[in-house]
Amino acid sequence: MINDVLPVVSVENTPELSDLKRIFNGLKNYFDSGNTLDIQQRKVLLKALYTEIEKRSDELCAAAFTDFHKPKSEMLLTEIYTVLAEIKYTVAHIDRWSKPERASTNLLLMPANSKIYYSPKGVVLAISTWNYPFYLSMMPLICAIAAGNTVMLKPAHETPEVAKFIHSVVSAVFPTEYVSVVLGPGKTLGPILLDNFVFNHIFFTGSQSVGKWVMLKAAENLTPLTLELGGKSPAIVDKDYDVDYAAKKIVWGKFINCGQTCVSADYALVHESQYAAFIEACKKYIGLFWGKDVFQSDEYAHIISPHRFDRLLELMQGLDVLHGGRHDAAKLCIEPTLAAVPDLNHPIMKEEIFGPILPVIPFKTEGDILSLVRRNRYPLSLYIFSKQKALKDFILQRIEFGGGCLNNTVYHLGNPNLPFGGVGNSGFGNYHGKHGFMVFSNIKPVLNTAKWFDISLLYQPYTQLKHKIIKWFFMR
């Protein structure tokens, strides 16, 4: 187990390079020996992971509450149940995903058959972030194991209790040469890992700035890379839509996890005729969901660190606060806040907020929507609340975004049949379900030609007649 290599479980200290080398070499040798190819073994291990997580869910909830006051209900809903569902779905489908897939063969190459084979890539490095520390560690791990890889997993050090829990759970299920969890500060451990080891795939979840650095390091060895980043995701409420329903969905998706959700609505674009009604409806649902005093609530998460708390207060400067805005520095807690933006060049409209502040901006036309969203192009998610097919089609066709919902927010992450990922600045590559299996697989197209029939058409010397016949076969 990993504890044999790193006897002290610490997220504050960076492991020695010699220890990391032993871990990496163990993962590489285990993979190279073919130990991960048995699909039944993958299923057994994933089922064991399911059992261990389910058995210790209360312990995990307590860890998340200690780290940033994350409510047990939110932990169960957004991290534990979703991870367990992903494991169950993966185990049920991995046999089918792993089978060679038939492909058609063009007439010129007959008699032959074509198949696509999926094989594991090798040693995967998965680096996760702190806002959903368990979910964002387990989801790529599940996909990488399903595809037959060995994994080095680096959880977020900002949530130390959850990181220690991940270390404990993984160590209880997987041999250290199959999956190893490495703990330590990202600023020191990240460069050590990417400067000294050549992985077969890197999966990074985090900020755009760090994502750019990871991409540069991956490029040095042409390492395949998946980046799951963030972006300013809009929620759009049209003039004809039930504003009460839209407000309920947007408020829940925005302020769950204290707004520290990469796919939450970063701002709301509301038709000017609905603006006032939308604000009032949001106020109503904030009160219904979290009560009048969030500072005393165990159903409302807190900000992860003093640094991020101070940053959010700075972003609020100069805004017209329409609701909320109170804060408690000792508890790192900020009320769910609605705000009007007096100037679209305000800093809050130039970067992802990642906190419980919802700017609400009026619009008049579909052209306004396009110009407003393109000020922060390539959002990770986008949410549409409209009855008008023409407007929905316009937005879906003209605005580039990673994924989203009609008549909802955030829920698209709960469907394992949908790929999850960004576009442009919000990242690239998709995962979840089969898409996760494929991102961690090498795709091998293979043509199997029959020996008993071999015509001279494709061999030299080429004549004008041969060219005509070959062209005819290609164009059919």
C-alpha cells in the first residue's frame, strides 16, 4: 500500500523525489506487466471502491464540513451519490465499452473487415481541485481504472481532511502499484511531478492560469492532456418565461456550495421586462433555501480560504447590491448576494466569480445576448430559460459553450450519458461514462484482410485503366 512508501499522511509537506520515483516506477511496471488488462478485475476493484465509499460516507461528510463547512446534504447530493452512481454505471457497461467495435469497410479494400480496439494508455496523472474535492478526484479515477490504466492521483491540498480521506479510501481498495494518492501543496508538488516524470495522460481540473502551465509541461513530452477549467457561465431568462421557476433553478445552482461551482451561473441575463420580477423571485428562494441568517446555518457552505474571501469582497466593490452582501470574516462566510453591474467593464465581469455573488444584467434583444456573452467567450456552461424556439436555436448555434441545460442549471452533470467538458478557454476533452472510458483509452483501428483474394489492381505499374478503376471504387 502507499503507506509503505509514504508512512506519514500529510497534505502540508511535499514528498521526497525518491519516494515519488518509487511510486511512479511501481505504477509503470505494474501496467507494463499487463496486470490491468483483466476487465473483471477492474470491475471487482470498482465495486470494492463503491462499498468503501458507501460504508464511510459519514466520515467523508464530516471531513468536508471541517474543511469548508460543506453541508452533509450537499456532500451527499453533489459528491457522494454522484460518484457512487458513476461507479455503478461504469461497472454495468464496461464489458460493452471494452469490446472491439465493428466498422464498415469500403469496397476497394474488400474482402476485409474493420474493427476499432480500445486499449489503456498507461500511467495517468489526475490532478483535482478543491471546490468538489471528492467528486473531482474520483470521477477521473473511475474512468481511468475502467479503461485499464494505473493512476497517480493528486487531490487538492486546500481541503486537507477530504484529501486524507481520499488517501485512506484508495489505499484500502487498490494496491499502491495500481493507484497511488500523492499529497502535498500543488505549487511545489506539481512542478516536481511534471518535471521529472513522463505520464501517458494528464487530467487536470483547475484554473485557466494553472491549466496553461500544465499544457506547456505536457507539450514537452507530447503527453495527451485533458483540461477541465472554468469560465463565466450565463443563465439567460427570456421575456416570455416563468420567472419564478427560472429564479428557483438559477438560485439553487448558483449558491449551492457557496457559489464555488465551476458550472454555476456566473451571471444572469434577464430580459428587461422581467428584471424586477426576477430579482424579487430570487430573494424569495434565497430565503426559502437558506433562511434569514446563513451565518448560523449548517446548510450553507463557506468560502475555502481567507485569500478567496478577500478577493470576493474586492469584486463586490462598486456594485449595486440588490440583496445580501453581508459577510463574516471569522467564518469565511458571505451571504447569497444579488447585484446590479453599473459598468460592464467592472472586474466582476472580467473573471469567473467562484463565489456567492450573482450579477443580474438586463437585455433587450438576442443581439444583446450574443455581445454580452462574447465579452467572456467560451463559457463552460450555459443555461436557457425561454419558450421561443427561434431564440433557443440562435443561442445554441451562435454561442460556443461546453455544455448546459434548457429549463435548468447544473443538472447536466448528473447524466453519465452526456460528455462533460469545456471549449476554448474553459478547457478541452470530455469525460463521464463512456466518454471518460474513451479519453483514457488508445483507439486502435485495425483492418483484417483476407489472404485468399489478392488482385494486382493496387500494385505497380499503374496504368491509366487502373487509375480509372481505382477512382471508381473510391467514389462509390
